[in-house]
Amino acid sequence: SWIKNNAGWWATDQIDDSSFLIGIQYLIKEGIMVIPSTETSESTGSQEVPSWIKNNAGWWANGQIDDNAFVFGIQWLISNGIIIVEEKLIPTDANFRVAFIGDQGTQPTSVAVLNLIKDEGAQMVLHQGDLYYKIDYRDVIDVDAWERMVSNVLGDDFPYFVTIGGHDVDAWDEYQQKFYDRQQKNPDVVCTGDLGVKSFCTYKGLFFIQVGPALKGSGYSSFIENQLNNNDHLWRICSWAKNMTEMQIEQKPNTVGWEVYENCKNGGAIIATAHAHTYSRTKTLIDIENQIVDHEWSEPNKLRVKEGSTFVFVSGLGGQSIR
């Protein structure tokens, strides 16, 4: 009945348009008022409500028209972008914590990083490439040594996801089999595609894309675009190893191209990379190639992630070295 009271007050100018619209948006968002699926046009930024809708609200409050007639008016407001109804997205589990690393090796410092991940209570690792570093030209990539190191600290069933890096290519088939074996021990993990190369996964509500631009395969830009188009997850990550010179504080050359960055940004995904043995992060960007900062979110320690706006970070401090 209080919804009808609000409608009546609005119709008689006891509350203004903005208060009424905000109230209706809240009721729809919380599921108190259920409105049939309505196609929405882009908002023009105008909050002007036609007089016939206001008249309808008053007639509905007085019992002169039925619920369907009132709902029709609300649908019109939604379809014309005057009332904005946010879709309910799939959230991650509460307090879900993810560790992002890259450029690891199998040194004591690498083990120390894994112990830090464990001590901080991370529930998942997303690793942006470079697992094992050869000592010299006579050395071979020891996949088993890497697997033992991780399992000894985190366990052989810990959710550990790896995206291919330049130092991994020669032994990738062996590595990938280890990742498939680990995945089988986690029934909550769902991955599709060429794991760690051109794949997408969900775990505990987190959606993440793993791709290998400049390393293996092709067609990554369209793959990213397709996976993020109409994606219903609240938190989305794009993961790859290499990067562009302007996106890190070392002098790594341009390798992956800007299109993968822009498609992730357009799809509302955070971009996680490594390759440079450092940590760095951008501000909130609306144009990554030209490093244009979102003027509404220009402070360095306040970030916004949505379609068309995101940030990029490099986390290459997995234990091999610091530069």
C-alpha cells in the first residue's frame, strides 16, 4: 500500500519526480516491484516524465485504473532510459581473495612468494606466465620440479591457474597436463577452450579469460570480445603474460597489440599481465592505447571497472627477480 501512497503523493506534487523515480528504481532492483522484461534504449540524461504517466500514478493510487495500466507507464519510463534498472550480476563468493603473480622460477624466493600467498589466505592464484627459468643452455625445463614446489606449499588441489608465458612455450604440453590434472580435483572450476592459451573459466563466481597473444595461436581479440559480450559476471579478468611498453615500467617491447587491451576494457574486465619483473598499475583508463584517464575517476587510488573503463596492472614479482 505504501507504493500506492508514494504514487498518490507524486501525482499531487507532494514529492518531486526525482524522489519518485529513485523509489521505483529501488523497488525494482530489490525485487519488491516486479516489472516484465523491458527493452531499454540509451538514456538521454533527461529526467522529464510525461504528464500522462503522472496522471496514471494518481488514478492507480485512487483505484481508478488497474495494476497493469500503472506497470505499462513504468515500462515506458524504463524503455526510454528515464528509469535505469541495473541487471543483477553474478557476484564472487564473499571475501574471495585472489593472488596475481608472474615470472616465478623455482628459487627460494619463489617458495617465499608462495608462502606469502598461503599466509595471506588467498583462495586462488592467477599466474601470468613464466614458471621455470633455465639456468643455462644445457638446462631443460623441469615441469615436475615446478609442480612439486607449488604442491608442497599450497597443496596439489589448490586452484592454481596459469596463462602461458614466453619461458613456458617449449614445455607447454607438459605444463598444461598438470593444469588439467589439478582442475579435475576442483569440481567448482569450469574451464572451456585451450587451457591457459585461449580459454575462459569460472571459479567461485569469478570469470577470467586466459590468452597467449604474441606467444601461441591467434584470434585473441575477437575471442575476448565474444566472451565478454553480454557477460553476466560482476568481476571479470583478462589474463596474459606479455604487454606493451606503455603498460609497464620496464622497457619491454610492444608485442601484444592494443586491440586485446581495448576489447577487455570495453567488456568491463580488469587486465592482469606480468613479463616485467616489477609491480605497476595504471589509473582508471577509458582509452588504453592513448592512456586517457577517466576524468570522473582520476585519483590514483580510486578505480572504476565497467564497460568502457578499467585499469591495467603488471604483477611480475613471482620470485625470479626484481628489476
